[in-house]
Amino acid sequence: CKKFTEEDCPVLMKTLDLPNEPIPLWWTADMINASSGECWAAVPVAEQKWVVGEFNCSCVGISKCLPAFCKADTPDACYTDIPADDLAEADRYGSIMGKKALGILEPVDVSCLTKVATDDLGLLPNPKSYTYKGALAQIYVRCQPYGGSDKSSNGHRYDSIPFANGMISSGMSCQLIHYVHEEHDAFFKVCEKFSFIIVRCNPGQIKQDGGDQQKFDDAMRALQAKGKPVWPSPDVMEFMGAKDALTKIKDLNIGMPDTGTYYSDEEFIAGFKKTMKFQPRVIKQNRGSSGEGIWIINLKKGDYCKEFGDASVEDSDELILMEANDNHVEEHTVAEFVAWCIHGRDEGKGAGEWTSKGTGKYLEGGKAAGGQLTDQRFACRILEGELRFNMVNTVCLGVIHKVPAPGGMSAVGGTGSEYFYYDNGIISDEKLGVGEFTAYVQKEKSADGNYHRCATDEGEKKVEEGTHEKKTISIDLAALCKKFTEEDCPVLMKTLDLPNEPIPLWWTADMINASSGECWAAVPVAEQKWVVGEFNCSCVGVSKCLAACQPDKSWKDIPAEEAGDAMKYGDIVGREAAAMLGVGAEKKDEAPKVDAPPEEAPPAEEAPKAEDPKTEAAPEEAAAAA
């Protein structure tokens, strides 16, 4: 019975091509013993195989009520003829059916969980009828001001409302709940009653609140084992977010072939010394965020070997290193960099003095603990910017072209980089096409061996002075998106060793131009090679909701136009979630046309005028991550 109800029943209706129907309220399953061997020959209980020979849900009778059944010898039989004991049993069956029916019609009872949020401002009412019940799980960090840097004044994550409303608009219910680690068992008991869970807990916040992230993740995996979709699952967040994902995808269109990952000290020392002598490198730690622990490295002497493996760097060779989180530059020997990566600031280990905000020790704990370093050829065209593809499953909402600040190499937010937005017909009538960017570039290389641009407003003057020249790059965003979504996305999860997982509902892929040739030199669009430098599906933010990401602000403080855009994104998330559950129309490859947000969208004192999507400067989609 346990195996039947816990393993088979959760997937039964979908298996019977009835994905939108609940399991019947009153039904039977007749099973026969299909174990091998002769009839009546003993078979150990654990090895027995019982299979269904027939289902019946067409007016199955209640045997306890048979005394009320009229027949030749009891033509006047009625309800009062049922013995009291049998009647009590029949009533007990009926009560169970009533509770189950109520459970189908009503939201999940979450009253046993602490109500963390003070209100659900902006949340739409659930549909009058629905088959699938969803929960959006959040975490409030009680030891931090306002519950963490991603919270609104009511305790909800600042962008929870569009996600939940998207589910509701697609004909499902969605309830906002918070994980409180002291209520772990009760929380996951409640989660078992939902049809699916959307996890919107910022990485690290469960631990910051005093909980155990591994315990939370394992419980989510247990829900998955019972047939409950978890979006994104712990494994998806881990495998897509890990830097060795870049090694796994190296043979896809979006991969860089000369990518490798080191999991041990010995692998790193031997491999890095060879690759560093061949070409400028990018070394990426696995655990950091916002560019911390990502190093762009050049040999100070520039004496690279002609062929890979011809030579290796010496411990005394000097390196010029730039860290992507803030574009600061340091100079160290090879030995010091190796010591930093392995031992960090440990005294007497030879790393020397570092100005980095990080701590090093990137291999600590080994592969099982996430200790790894990924090694890639430095793509000098990073100065031309990177492309962030904002994705809902396989639907591209739009692309952000993020260009590093003059003199910098990283386009991480807060470093002075410039952002240019290209919508894909979601919040405007403009679809992806060819994007262009004009820069005023040095005629001579800088000390780091790269051609940096100057500030745009200084460009014409620099050109007149003869130190810079005007360069324009073109990117066929439409062709790149088509290739990415049609060729790479269908095989992406299998390539990442996640064959049984769907592509995340809300995620990003950051791409850089790895085409051959000098930076800013024109490359025919058809010959451009764009590769992924990072995936992110761990609680990616919705920038349109950032106005609510303040301790005294909430959903009502988001300007009406921004809130409407966020609702459009949420509706697409809901549509894709429904399609994965088998609800509604088939998924579409193209970005859909979405109706205007419902009238419940919060008013604003004055809606801002629409800006050109190609020149709008705003925080990146992953803003407000802890």
C-alpha cells in the first residue's frame, strides 16, 4: 500500500493521459500477483510483484450500505435498515471523501506554519477551480535588518508577487510561504500537499538564518522523489551554478573548447602552469558571486610559448591579475597566486599580501564540497561587453548588453559598466534584431595588453587628439538567440548531467564574444563565436520590481508601468510552468504576445515614460542577490 500510494498514485493520472484530472474520490484498483515461479510457491515479500488488472471508478458501491439495497426479499429496504456499526463505518468513509474533496477545492492549509509576512499585497485571488496547487517558498533572515537585502517591507521577497500571480493567471493556485528552520518537519509535511514548489530562497540565506542548507536541499529532493516538481531543484542550482558547467558545455555552440576544471591542488598546479605559459587566462573559483574570485591573468613579460605544452611558467614568473568583482589589479608571482588559490591568507604559506576582498582557498574541501577552479582562455573581446540572455524555460525575454567601464574588463554591476536593453517582443513591439555599440578605442595597447575604450562623452575629443579611433561592433541578437534556443537549449540539461530535470523557469546565461582577432576588430556576424561564461538560476531577480526592494517599500511602490512589465514576465513563467505540468496549450518556441496586466496592478503617482529599450541603464536582473 505504501509503495502504491507514495510512488504510483502521484503520477497515475498523468500516466493515464489525464494530467488535468485529480485522482477519483472513490475508486478501486484490483491487483494480482505477477511474481515469477509456480502458483502457491512461496515468494519472499520483498520480491513479490503485484500488478493492476483493473481500475474501477464508475459508481463503485459501498458494501457497508448493502442492507439498504432493494431486492426480491427486501423490496422496502432503506437507509434505516443499515446496522448501526455498518452505518458508522460508511459515514467514516464519507467523511474521508469530504475532506479529500475539500482539499481538492480549497488551498492547502498552511496554518501550522509561522505567518512571517504581514500581508500579501498585490497577490491575485486564486482561481475558483484548479487542479494544481503551487507554493512559492521564501526565507526571512531574522538576524538581518528587514529580513535580508532582497525583502520588501511586508517580509516577502521583493519580486515574489509576479511569479505567484503568473501561476494564478495560468489557472493554478499559488500560496506564499516562508521556511522557518525550527519548523522544518512541519514545513515539508505541508509541502507534500502542494502540486509543485517554486524556490525563491537566496543562496546562503537559510544558513544565515541559522538553518541547514543541506537539510533543506535533501528535503526538497525527497519531494521530487515523490513526484513533486521543485523549480529550481537543488541539483539544478548546484550543477548549473558550478563553474565546471563551463567545462561540460565546451563542445556546444555556446562552449569554449579549451576549458578545463581542476579539483585538486596537483591538477591545478600542473595544468595552470602550462595554460598560463600559452595564453592569457581566466581562472574562476566556484563559490564566489558578482565576480569575486574570477581572475583575468596576463604574464607581465608577455613571453608566451607558440604551442600549448612547449613550456610552463616558473614559480618566479610575474603575473598581472585583475579581479572581476571590482576591476582592481594586483601583481604577484606564479607561486604567490598558486598559494592564494590553495591556502588563502594562511600565514607562512607563501601567498604574500593581497588587496582582494576575497579569501582565496578556492579548492578547499575538494570536489564534494564545491572546491574547484575553472581555467579558460581569456577572450580579449570581453571589452566589447557581454550578453545576458534573460530566459523563462526556453523562451528568451530579452538580452542585456553589458559593457565594462573604460579601463575595466568586468561588467559586474557597481563597477561603472553600461547596460543596453533589447526586448524580445515581451514588453514592447520590438523583437530582437541586430544590436550595435560604438566605442572610442585606444590606438595603442594599455599595459595589460588590451585596447580599452574611453568614456563616450570624451570620444570625439580623443579622436581629434589622435589617441583613439571610433569603432562600431554589430551583434545579430536574433540569430544568436535562435541558435541558442533551438540547438543548445534542447541538449543543455543532459550536457550538464541533469537529464531528468527541466530547464529552469527563470534563469540567465551570460555570453562573451570569443571570436578570433583583436578586440574591436570587425568580425562578420555569421562568423562570431559567443560562449557562455556563467549560468545563473539561483533566485535571479526581476529588476522591474527593484522599487519594492527597500525596507519601507512594497509592491504598491513599484511604478505602474514597471509593475505591468513584471506581471508580463510572471505570466510567461506561469504559462511555462503550466505547460510542464500538462495544463493548457502546448509551449511555444517564440516569445508570446502578453495581455496588459490586470486592473489590480498597483497605481503610481506618475507612470514613467517608456525609454528606448536599447539605451536604458538599470540594474542587472540578478540585482539584490545577497
